[in-house]
Amino acid sequence: MTTSPSPATDRTSLEGKLKMARRSLAILETQAAGYTALTIPAHLQIELEEKRAEVVGLEAQLAGAAQPGAIPGANAVPTASRTQLRENLERVFSLQELATLCFDLGVDFESLPGSDKAAKARELVTYLERRGRIPDLIALCRARRPNVAWE
């Protein structure tokens, strides 16, 4: 007879994975530090982005933000905060960077209504808010643009 792992075991496992991911990220960042921002090899840049996304995802899981079956609206953002979030997305990300955020969040960028950056940013916030995934968006944005106030 098999038993399912306890929540404490799951948390310990996630913490271990997060610790290893952070170590890997630190190694990659050390490697990237030897280059200027314009000369970082493409493969290293991709590895950095993937590892940052992994760290963000694990942090979100530990925070309980990425729970399956989330109740829509349960993590609703106050109007002022969602407006600020939308404005920040428009201000600090290009249209292509918004598409990359969507990819990393598992959102089909092309299926979001609108064709310009403002519309895509607005619809991304709305889409993720309906699914209770705003904390995932904020965590990823914070990882990509740490000098911006995301909340």
C-alpha cells in the first residue's frame, strides 16, 4: 500500500528544488557576469531566463500561489493595483517581451484580444486575474524587472 506524501514532505521537496535552482541560477549569473549585457551568448541568456522562470515558479508554489483548481476571483487585485500592474507592463516591457512573459506563464499571446501593447497588457492582467494567477505574473515580472514596484 502506498501513501501520498504529507504536505510537510511536499514543502520540504519544493524547498530542496528551490535551493538547487537558486544555486544553478547563481552559477549562471556568475558566468554571465564575465560578459557585457550585449555580448552574453544566446545559449547562456536562454539558460538564465529559463532558470529564473523555474525559480519564480518554485517560489510561487511554495507561497501557495500556483494551486490547481484555484477559485476564479479568489486572488482578485484591487482596481488601483491592477491599473498599476497594467501600466507597469506597458511601460517596462516591449510587445515582444510581453509575448515572452505569456509564453513563460503558459498563456497563448496570440489568443489575447487586441493588437497593440496596451491592449495585450490589459488582457493579460484580466486573463490571469480570472484564473487567480496574478501572483505568478507579479513574481515573474519582479524577476525580470526587479527595480520596478510591482505591488
